[in-house]
Amino acid sequence: MLRFAKVIQPMSYVYSILITVGFTLIVNIVTYFALKKINMIESLKSVE
């Protein structure tokens, strides 16, 4: 059997916050530029 200590370092919280914020920024930037390419007037005219 193998056991690991259940100790969470304070830097683990900082790392998780930084990774979450970084991933969110990347997704928002990619989405922003993808949406800028769409002509909103033309998209309203299309029937789907």
C-alpha cells in the first residue's frame, strides 16, 4: 500500500488560480477574434 501526505501548500492555491486565469484569458482572446470575423448583420439574415 502507498500513502501520500494530505498537506496542501499555500502555493498550490496560487498555482491553481494562475492556471485558471491564464486558461480563461486564452479562451477569451481566441473567442474574441473568432467572433470579430462574423458579420452580425449577415448572420441575422440567414435562416437556419
